[in-house]
Amino acid sequence: MSTPEASPAATVTVYWRPGCPFCRSLRRGFRRAGLATEEIDIWSDPEARAFVRDHVDGTETVPTVDVAGTVLVNPSARRVAALAAEAGIPTSPFGSRRWWRPRG
């Protein structure tokens, strides 16, 4: 069984802002999963702020996450990790242990 190859442009970008508890929680989940991300503070970057507004009906709702071109608003870390795996984005070996409880 082969794993998908990550394209050079396949990345996970997290748009966040200081003081956002949802952003903090999501970013912590990514660290636990061993998922490398690029993190952009929308209050410090006007282009990032515009990107978020374009994808969230004119608001600055964060966290907004771009997974290899798929934009999600306030997603779970599990959802982002699954999309990243589908896109062939590698995770750290330290994140290979299960970091959430199975449902049901």
C-alpha cells in the first residue's frame, strides 16, 4: 500500500488572532498530532485578513485553515489532520500515537 505524495505546495496554513481561545485549542491539537503548520496572525497581516474575509462572508472568523487549497472555518484538529493526510502532508513521528478518543 502506498501513501500519497505531497506536492511541493501542499501545506496547512492557520489564520489566527491573539487572544482567540478556539485558535489556541486548535493549534495545540496540531502540535499533539505532529502536524506542521504555517501560522499567520490576521491582525498583523492585511493580506491574511483579506484572505479570511474573502472566505468567511466578509467577517474575520478565526481559526480559518487552508489545507492544500481547501479552506475550513473553525474546524476540528481531527478534520484538518484527515484532510492533510489525504493531501499527502506528512506528520511528525511524535504525533503518530492516537491523540483523540474514538467515538462510539
